[in-house]
Amino acid sequence: MEKFNRDETFLARWVSGELTSEELEKFKNSKDYSILNRINDASQNLESPHFDVNSQYNKLKSYKANQLNKEKRVVKLIPNWAYAVAASVIIALGIFYTLNVKTHFNTGFGEQLAVVLPDNSRAQLNSNSNLDFKSRNWENNRILNLNGEAFFDVEKGQSFKVITEEGIVEVLGTEFNVISRAKYFEVRCQEGKVKVISNATNNEVVLLPGDAIRIINNKAEQWNYNINEPNWLIGESTFQNTPMSQVLIALENQFEINFDISKIDLSQRFTGGFTHKDLNLALKTVMIPMDISYSVDTKNTIILKKKDNLN
């Protein structure tokens, strides 16, 4: 009897690509491989997560019954055992798809979320951010997708990558903060060593503790910061020569507010911070140094104006 008829895990390992090269070669040379391969190819068209094992198995049983009703002299092209094996392939595929489903986390306005990853690394999401990754084979494939802002505390191990639309951050074991928004990419290294790859510039930069880089308007800006200064993890967002456009996005994300920005220059740079606990205090600490006045209209939109342009 062939090995796949004795080993209950054989077909599942075949479907998920986990056979050894020797096992796969022997299997391909077996007389039943072509039938099982056709069944597997057909099963690949199934879509996850709407995977109905019972329905597929019942279809196989119905097909078998129709075959039995035909004349006995007709030679069967598919042996009886193939139906049971096909059901095993379908179940194996279901397990395979389940293992490959991404784990997804997201935060709303003013929310923060701590996520413990499979290797006990940690990711803390700031407001209005999205993070996803595959748990399967995590130890050898530590890759996450991020949109928004997150702080990472990474356990030592295989390469750890954060993929964003604006660039890639790669480390072995460290602490760092990433912001990725449309046409804006910022990384701060808190501990260890970080390699940053920008999609816009195609350059690679290695950051050490206290080093930071941002990519804006396809240009890289590097600076140093105090790793002991307050940060969003303890309720205060801080900025170093940051465009006002990004500061206002941070305010909107924390307090779920909207700004009318038609009368200010968004390219102005801001250095400072704001608290997450008090909107009025946050507005004062940002707007007063920038010489910007603000008021609220009937739609609860905060109207911003440069003080020398109040009309």
C-alpha cells in the first residue's frame, strides 16, 4: 500500500508543501499521483473563508452514486478510494487556508492597542492605525503590514520586518517607532539597530538609538532625539521640526476632530508636543507657538487662521 494510504498526515503535508524532497519524488512516481494532483488542482479554486467541507464531500458522494448506476462493464477512471482521499485533500486545504489567514488589529480615534506577537514581541498601535500578520511559521517569517503608527519591542530571533506603503523597517531585536501615512514615512530607533528602506528614495539607512529619519516629498531628513523624552505611549505626542500637516493629523486621530486648513500654511514646521488628555490644552500648545488662531464653527469643525490673516 502506498505511504499516503497509511500516513494520515501525508496528504495534508503535501497540500501545504511540507513533504521532503524524497517523499515528493516518490509520490510523483506513484501510479495514483496524477489523480490526486487533479483533485488538488480543482480544490485550489475553493475560496477561504467560505469553505464548506460537507458540501464538497456530498458532491463527491453524489458523483460516486451516479457512477455506480452506470453499466457494470464501464471501466471506472477513478477508483473508489479516490473519493475518500479527495475528501481528505479538501479538509487538508481547509486547514491550510485557515493557517494562512492573517491576524488583523486596528484602532479608532483616540484609541491605543497593545498586541503580543507569537514570539512575545510587542506592538503598540497608536490611534487610527492598522496592523496585520500571518501567525503560521511566525518564528521564521516575522513580517507585519502597518498603516498608521506603532511602537515595536522586538524579541531577538530571525529578521523582523515591518512593511508599509512608504517603506520597510528591518531589525533583529530592538525598540523603534514607525509612522506610515500617505507620502510620509518616519522611523525613530529607541534601542538596538534598525535598517530603514524607503520606497521613494530606494536608499537604505541604519539607525542607532536616538537616530530618526523621515521621508517627505521624496526627500530624506535625519535628526537625533532624546530617547528619554515623553512620547505617545505615555499620553503625549512629540514632534521635531515636523510639518504642520502631520501634527494636525495626529491631533485629529487623538481627539476625533476636523480642521479647516484653507487659511494656513501646512508646510510650516512645528517642534514641541501636545497632551492626549485635554483638547483645549493640546490646541493651545500647538497653535500659540505657530501664531495660529482657532475657532469652532456650527459643524464642529475647528477653523484655523494665521493671526496676520484673520479676515
